Amino acid sequence: MSPIWLALVGIAVWALVRLGRQSEGRGRGHWRITATLFSAVMLAGGVLLAFRGAWLPAAGLIGAALWLTIASRQRVVVARPTETLSEAEARSILGVPADATPQAVNAAWRHLMGRAHPDQGGTEGLAARLNAARDRLLKR
């Protein structure tokens, strides 16, 4: 087997392993899958060009593929909301009455967080608002 085929098989295996590790929700996960496929194709094209002696285009394609790989792996960190929620806003976010016990607040938070957590397809901003509402109602 020639070195070019070994390099192409290595790139294909890398792409499959990376695709198997996707753990994001719907929106961000599709971006990472697409970025992985594009970067695998660009790496393969760069390897082909390098074996044919076109070093400058090969370096450009390989550099672009590496940048795309790194850019797609960076996670966006959402800071906690800086605004303070009023108690009424916190109750409306969690959907609990004014006389809710701490157990009821935690139960409502758990129920909503099960759907709003980023690992379950929710957003980090919504999860942060739920946490802020729970903290406000529990006076943390």
C-alpha cells in the first residue's frame, strides 16, 4: 500500500473517531459534524497535493483543515446573568407559586433543567437563567 493511501485511510479513521465523539445538542452537533467532514476532505486534498509536489497549496489546505478542526472544538462559554432577577421573575421562570417550599422549587428546577440543559438539546443561556432563578428563590 502506498504512503498516500495510508495517509488517506488515517484521515478517514480520524474523521470517524471524531464523529463518534460528538456529544452536543442538535444545532451545535450538526456544525461539528459538517466541520469534521470538511476538514477531513481538506486534509485529504492537502495530502494529495503534497504527494504531487504542490507544497504551497498543500500547506494552505492542511492549515485551513487544522484551523477548522480547532475552531469547531471550541466551546462557547456563557457567563451567568449579571442582572438580578426579582422574586416574581424567578417564580415565573420556574413556574412555582409564591408560597412554594424549597423542595417544590428544586423539583421544578430539576424538571425544567432536564429539558433545558445543553447536553439535552437546550441552551447554556436558558440553563443559566434557570440556575439564577433557583438561586434567587432559595436565597443563595
